[in-house]
Amino acid sequence: MNYYFGEERYGNKMPQIIKVGIADMNICYPPDTITTIGLGSCVGIAIRDVTTKVGGLVHIMLPDSTMVKSNQNLAKFADTGIKELVLKLESLGCSRQHMVAKIAGGAQMFAFQNKTELTGIGAQNTEASKVALRGLGIPIIAEDVGANYGRTVIFNPENGAYEVRAVGKDIRTI
Amino acid sequence: MSDITINNMSDQYFDVLKEIGNIGAGNATTALSQMLNTKVDMKVPQVRLMEFKEVGTTMGGEEQIVAGIYLVVEGDITGSIMFMQKKESARNMVSKLMGKELAGEDFTDMELSALKEIGNIITGAYLNSLSTLTNLTIYPSVPEICIDMAGAILSVPAIEFGTIADKLLLIKTEFTDDVDLSGYFILVPDEESYGKILHSLGF
């Protein structure tokens, strides 16, 4: 016996919130939404095809896969992660011309991080994400990057709303 | 010399690292207890090799608001150490140290500074005992503090580790006084430091 009315409406399934971890990515169809929690210096790149309304989110933690030796996990890097997400969306019938991106994250959590070799890793991640998107010809239509606080993001592929939450701040939808 | 990597760690190595966490955190907890003049217990340390995407869940929720005091470690052993606790617990700790109730929701500069100093003293105790045990030189940096979501704070050592590995190895010890203090010490040595630590102990 099934009492969930919502399940009928959505083809036997309630809307899910798909979770993406650090150095991870996933695809999302409406009415589901996709989230990643606690973006610090990492960057969350949400890409959506405006016609098919299929979206995806990748949570990258490093800018460049060619600079480090352990680069098997494509979702870890801005250059490979964004490309992989776009290829995946294309394999699902999306077209690159219809894709738009929104990015959030790239903060500097601790004041002294810039003293280590990873100079301003948050800023590097943001820059590398922009370069990768530009290289793929995907416009960035909104961003909430930098500063010194963590962000949780929720992306809705239906309307492209990218909700950014931070501790002690109002929810911002970009 | 560093033929021990995180991909070929045996149970025995894990046990050794656990013992290091035990000794380090034991000293740190003692320092904390003396400083606050209260009894502080600690739990058996955990050594975990985890995927990056699991990292946030290690502290009881990625969105949990925590105070993280973070030090970069240099010398023979390189890596980082973090002393992390829930915001409430951090407030209680500062309140105990300063001998007064804290006003308002946020920390003042003075209170943040006090918290940083607590972090400095107890991570110092942790690293001192590690240094004595292994006879390796360890230089901690000046502590930095950040109060934010656990996931965002833990991504910082994860990123440092991310340049060399696809998994994160951390030595985590929980402490509590059963009333209003609880938190973790998290030691994240770089990959090559594991070999050095284990070799220095005769492995």
C-alpha cells in the first residue's frame, strides 16, 4: 500500500536531492535538485542545458591535473572535471551551445594559506574553472566566489537557480 | 627509505599510527585539562583512510558549524594538524579559560585570540610528544582559526593532501569532558611522512 501522492506525480519517485562530495560530480534531472555541502577553497561548477533542462554539478578541489602525480580522479581538477561533466551531459543528449554555467566557492578559509606553496588555492581554482569553461565555450552567467567563508550550494536544473548558503549570511540565489 | 605508501599500509602500521594518535592526543588532553582545570577524557583514536567525498562526514555532519584551529607542520615530518570542535564547545572552552560568560553570539577578537592560544598550546603538546617519540624534528606554524562549516574547513587539509593522493589518511582522536566540551585532534601527515614516522619507530 502506497500513500505518497508525490510519488505518482513524479513517476513513482519523490524529488530527490542528489549529493555531490568533494572531488565528485553527478548529473541531475528535474524535479530533482543537486547539492554539494561545504565548499571551502573548492569550487562548485553547475552546468545546465537550457533546452533539455538537464544539469550537473562538479565539486573540484585543485586547479590543474597536469601539476600533480595522482590525477586518476577526473572530478578532482578544474580542467578535467568540467570537461568530463560537459562530455557526460552531451552523452545524455545535451548540446554545448545550449549550456550555461554558474560557479561558487573558491574562498580562502585560513589567513596563512597563501604562505604555503598552494598560493591562494581558492583563487586558483576559480581562475582555472573560468579558463576551462571559456575553453569549452560555455558562458558563466553567475558567480559567487572568493572571500573567506564556506558555502553550501543547491542547484535546480529546472530553472537554473543556484542557491548559495553560508554561515551567518542570508541565502543567496544566483 | 619511504617505501611505505598509503596504498600498502598493513594493519600493523595502522595500529602504530593509532598509538601515535593516542600518545599525542593524551598529552594534548592533559595540557587542556590542566589549562582549564577540569577533567577531560579522550576516546580511542581512529586511523582512517578515506575518499575525499567522505571527508565532511567525519565530524558529525558537513554543515555542522565548527571552530577549526589549523597549523601547518614542517621539518622532518610535514603535513598539518587541526584541533576542531563544535562552536558551542569552543565558546564553553573560552568561557572556562577566561573565567566569565561570553556575551553575544560571535567571538570577540580577544576571545578568538584566546581560542587560538588554546589551540597552540595543545597542538604543541601533541606535536612535542610525537617529536620525542620518533626523534624527528617538527616545526609547527603559527595557528590560524576559522569558524565555519566542517566540510569547508576539512577541505583545507584535503586539498593539501589532494596533490599527492586520491585518499586522505587521518589520525583522529576525540575528547570530551562529558558536559560541554568535545572535539577532535586531526593529524594529517603528508604521504612521505608516514614512512619517516614508521621507520623512526623501527619498521
